[in-house]
Amino acid sequence: MIVRNRLAGASAFASGFSVKRLRPARLCAYGARVRHFIFRWLVTTVAVMGASAINPGIRYDSLGGLLSAALLLGILNAFVRPVLLLLSAPLILFTLGIFILVVNGLMLLFVPTFVPSFHVDSFGSAFWGAIVIGIISWMLSAFFRGSDGRVHVLTHHTQIKPVEGRVVDSDEGTRR
């Protein structure tokens, strides 16, 4: 039994696959997806809160209602919105993309059907609220997104990393 376990461990090590090596990488990838999901949910929550502060036709009764509405809006935008955009592609092309704002308003108008503590009074409120939510989400995402397109937490670095390279003197045009 001991010999078999050693051989199984040796063959796994020789082939380059080890349970100890694969597990942390899988957990790290899963953790990154969860962090991205929570970040998007918080951005949407702040955006819906901002829209309700600006637009009197959008209200929420409690923090739970706000969080539920933001979660449902994110789910609708992830799964239902692409289907609606595909079905309304001729209208989107004919209106040069303005109909996308109507689809976003419809998504926001649909949320109070399932979240009773979230209220949208009319389609006009949903339309303008969807525009505000889109602008706030875009600004927050752009603020936290790095040049590589990934979301990064802003930190303060105390050390300045030296950069290696060549220096060209502008007066003489010679290299040092």
C-alpha cells in the first residue's frame, strides 16, 4: 500500500500534474471571478442608488431591496438583454443605436415585478434612470479599470521601481 502511493505520487509528479499544484490555481481563478462579480454588483448598486437620488420616479424601500434590484438588474442584463438586443437589431440599426436606451429602460422597468421593495413609476423614469445607471456604471468601471482592461484595487506604493533602458540626450542626439 505504501509503495503504491509513492508510485502514484511519483507518476503524478513526473507527468507534471499534482493535486497540490492544481488546486491553488483553480481557487485563485475562482476567487478572481467572484471578486469581479461582487465588484460589478457593487458598481450596479451604487449606480441604482445614484439614479434613485437623481430621478424621483425610482425608489427603494430598504437596502435589501436596493441590493436585490441591482442583482436582478445585473442578471437581466447578462441573460435577457442580449436576446432583446438581437431581436431588436433592425430597430437599433434604423435608430442608429438609440433603441438600445429603450431596451435598457425596459430592463429597469421589469425589475420591480420581482423585487417588491423597488419601485419605478413609469417608462420615462425607467428610461432616464437607465441612462443615469449606465453613466455612473461606466464612470466607476473606468475609474477602477487598468490599462489592461482588468479591474484593479487602487493601492498606495511607497517604493518607486527603477526603470532600465537607454537615455537619449535631446541636445546632442547621442546615446549614453
